[in-house]
Amino acid sequence: MNISNEGSVNAKRGWNVKGKITTLLFGVACYIQGKQLVALPSLMTTTVEYTQHVRPTFKEILEASNPQSDKLWRHHYERYYERWLASYRDIDNFRMVEIGAKEGASLGVWAKYFTNPSLILGLAYGASMDDLEKVKSDALKAGVLNAGSLLIMEGDQGSKEVLKKICEKGPYHIIVDDGSHYPPHMVLGFAELFRDCLVPGGLYVIEDLETNYWKKGKKIYGYPVSGGIGKTVSAKDSAVEKFKQLIDVLPRYQLNVEDFTILPGDELICSIEFGMNIMAFHKCTEQHLFDRPETAPFGSVLNITMYEEHIKEARSTNARDFFNSAY
Ligand SMILES: C[S@@+](CC[C@H](N)C(=O)[O-])C[C@H]1O[C@@H](n2cnc3c(N)ncnc32)[C@H](O)[C@@H]1O
């Protein structure tokens, strides 16, 4: 069996697997003998050439990309994306944004993976118009067939104005934060984009969580981090610590504390997945919200004062200098 990647068109649509099948067929020979119809069994062989349409996996597309995104060779995020992306692959007019466009490597990968994207938006930071053109042409070289679906804009993800502009081009099925990796930016992006700019049932991914653990004095893209682990770090400085807090509001419906919230939109989270340096928020569909867990029927089971205190404390680490006290 010969698997061949026959140029970019086939790479977009899938790879052709060619082969031959030789089959033994039982034929039926019929002839008229006088007025009688006689059926005689006969053995025949036949060889059929076929071309089967097989789509490349996310990993195969990453492997074929040039330049190659570090999602593959450094992080091996394909192990998560393969599963996370599958149910979005064939959505008509699929829309996504990736914060952190770099050389456009991953933009080309998204564009190849999704069957019918109407928007793949990349945020490139500190880029000149020339840079943006280069990012775009590199992405085109990397395999974006429908150039109209690719949009690159310049901007700083630490700016609410920029996040607002991104949101205006939404809503998106998928939002990926692969930008500065500065922990407060991770939280700000989630707070600004998850609730209003992601469709119900959408996926919000944050890559490269390792910077949350880097010690004070280290920098990422020029941003001074102040990370740590457990009690050595405040949730003001660690997005991982901040997002861990959200686990405590997931049972809100069953516990009859629907209004307990830490970050905007956390009432719309259906699940949170942590992987190796990467995490994903799965946003509830409308059906999920309709079918939300019922309040426990056995009266008040909660030490409400303790719960309230906990939520209040969690909210106090919402890094208000970033959020302008809005949350
Ligand atoms: C890890 S790279 C992106 C890689 C790319 N997504 C890929 O997989 O091929 C991160 C990018 O985020 C950009 N970046 C740094 N600070 C940023 C900020 N404040 N806002 C937006 N992007 C930023 C960097 O310039 C860099 O190009």
C-alpha cells in the first residue's frame, strides 16, 4: 500500500491511499437451454484498483509543516490537540484565533487541518506591516489554501483594547493562547475572551504553562515573571494557581451557589483539563447548561460562610491592576 502526499491540494483535502484488491468472486452464469433458465456457479477473480481518501492527522500536518511549529518538536501538544480538535474539524465556517503568530507556522497548520475555515486569525506582536505580510506569505507557503480565511493583526495581548478587537471578529469556535506566556496575560485573555467571544461548546487553550513556575528574576519575552508552586506563589502571579481556583466553582449548580464566581464566564465552563504545560477549558453547550446538575434536594448541605470566605479570598487575587477592578 502506497501512501503519498500529492501536493498541497491533497494535503488539504487528505492523503490518497492507493492499492489493489484482488477478490475471488462467485459468479453466476446463465444461459437459456431451450426454454429453461439454467444457473451455473462459476469462480472468477477480479483486481480492482482503488484510491481511498485518508485525512492526515494533526500530528502528520505538524510534521509536514515548514517552518515547523514548536507545538510538535518542543512540546508534543499533538497528543492533546488530536483529541481536542477532532469534533471541530468539519464545522462549516469554522473560526478560530491564535494569540502568538510568530512565523505563521501554526497558522498554516490550522488552515490545513480544518476543512472549511472562514477565519483563522493570528495575533502577531510588535510586527510591522512588512512583518505581517511575511507572516502571511509564510503561512500561505505553509499550506493555507484559502487565503481569504487568514487574517493577521498586530497587537499586544496585554491590552484590553486589542482583546476587544479580537473579540469583535468573533465569536470563535477555538481560542488558543500561545503568545507571551506571561501568566497575568493568560488570565486576562481568559477573562476578556472566554465568556463573550467563544461560542457555546467552544474550546479555550492556553499553552506553555511552565512559565508559571519560573522564579522571580526570570523573564519571558521581556516580561518579568514571579512564579512558584503552591504556597510560594500568589494567584496574582500564577495563572495556574488562578485557574486551579475555578475547580471550586464547578459544582456550583449542585451546591445551589450559582452566583459564586471568580472570573467572568466561569459559570459557562463545563470542564477544565490540565496537560503537560497546556490546559483547555471546554465551554458548555446550550444543552449542557439546560441539563445542568440539579440542586441537591436535601436542603442546605454547605458551610456557606466558609464557601463565601473562600470565594472572596480567591477573587482578591484577581490581579486588579490588570483588570482595573472590573471583576
Ligand atoms: C511561542 S511563539 C508562537 C508560536 C506559534 N504559535 C507556533 O506555534 O508556531 C509566541 C509568540 O508570541 C509573541 N508575543 C510575545 N509577547 C506578546 C504579547 N504581549 N502579545 C502578543 N503576542 C506576544 C512572540 O513575539 C512570539 O511570536
